[in-house]
Amino acid sequence: MTQSSVRSLVAAAVLAALGTGFAGSAVAADKKAPPEIPKCDKKVGTMAVTEPENKWWTALNLESPEALIKVFVSQSGCFTLVDRGKGLAAAQAERALAGGGEMRGGSNIGKGQMKAADYVLVPDIVNRNANSGGKNVGGILGGMLGGVAGALMGGISLKSKTADVVLTMTDVRSTEQVSLQQGHAKKTDLGWGAGGGAFFGGFAAGGASSYANTEIGQVVTAAYLDAFVKLVNDVKAIEPDAKADNVQQAVSMAKAGKLFSGPSPSSQSLRDLDAGAMLYPTGEKQGPFWKVQDELGNEGWVAMGLLQLAK
């Protein structure tokens, strides 16, 4: 074999290798990376996840989206989860046993131990008109469940394998909607390759296995994750603080007293206050007196010992 022939063979081998490498890179580039649940460096507050009234998931043989969202919230580290579902029911049963004297001494179950939720997160689907052609879940269920239920189901399409969902985060104290985010996903968004199995693997332990095991469940999962990413980004931007934002809490008079012009019983009496009168602290305190407003807008000072939290 001549030297030029050897050079030609080597060049051909190199080109073939380069071509294979470029092809492999192209294939790798075509594969989407699995989605990631967003993370927080610190917790924003406590959160309860509550399912919506319209139980749309039953028609799809899925678990409640409450279980799915709890996995997101838990893995994100953005909130401390408090259970207001099955866990609370079980806890109340234990408390009932303790209240009935059935527990051993030292069980330490009693009043004032439950942690309050700062926020409630409700997962739902986007409300659309039902498709009369039966292309979406709303069209299929419209006759079975009635027009209202059918319309509520319009956010999920079985034919095109798409889902449009919404997450609503509400401040428990003020009932203000802190963040409302929509999420969208379609079947073609699920091209994650082998990494998809690892992503969905964590949902079975959280009681949301059907979202991992069915195609429409995976689409709904991707849509909720899209909304959850937006919600976390929104929360990071606005930095809500439920306790600080709602520091003012109504109080009432435990027994009759007076509203004074200053923080002293020797100050001028502005008006008599009957037991049960509702008052709103301004946050200012001096000694044993609180500055308050009454329901007519009058402002003055009341002895702290006469006040109780409004019920």
C-alpha cells in the first residue's frame, strides 16, 4: 500500500469518527433535561395544601393533586408543610383518645400545640368552556356531571394531551391572594429521555403514583411544576412575611373599662367600653397600656389587663 493510500484511509477514519461524534452530540442535544423542582435557601413560612372543591382528577383515575403538590413543596424547602388532610384527621383521633383519658401519662398531647398555617395553596385546573366535540375532558364529562363540572374540566385535553392548571397561594390571616400562577404542558414536553423515570420516581412515596404511571398524569405533573416554578420565583421576588404583614389583630374587652386619651388612668376618659367591645391595637404600647382604635375610629389607650383576643 502506498503512503498516499494510507493517508487517505486515515483521513476517512478520522472523518467517520468525527461524523459519529457530531451525530451523537446532535442526538444528545435533542434530548431534554428532566425538569427540576425549584429550591429555596430559607423557608418563607408554613403552608397547607388543600384540594379544590371540583374533584376533576377522579375522572382521570388520578389521585388528588394535593398529594402531587405536597411533593413539590416538600422537596423545594420553601415552606414548612402542615397537614390539613388525612394526617390531621389521624391526629384529631389521637387527640380525642388523649382527651378521653386513654393515653398513658406523659404523652404530652393537648391544646396549643398545632402549628398554624401561614398560607394555603390550592391546585386546580384552568376553567374553560367544555368542548362539545368531546376532545377534552370537559366535553366527555359534561353530560355525566353537568355543565358546571364539564366547564371546569376544560383545562385538560385527552386528545392533544395538554393540561392548563392554576396554583393559588392565599394568606390565611388576610385572605389576600399572594400569588396566582398558571402552568401549561403538553405531551411533547415529556421528551426527557431516561431522566424522566428518575424525576417521577419520587411521587409514589408521596401518594401520587398515578401521576407517574400514566401519560396524562405526567402531562398534568409537568403543568403543575411549570406553575410551581413561577410561584416560587414570585414568592422570592415579593418576600412575603405573613406574621409581620398581619401583625395587627383584633382584641375585645374582657370586662367593662374606659378608653383614655393617654397611657394612664389619670388621663382624660374618652368613652366607656362595654365588655365584648371590639378594638384594634395600633402596635404602640406604654407600660400596662395599649393604644387602640374602636369601631368608630376613636383612638386612645386601654389597660392591657382588660383585653383578650377577639373570638
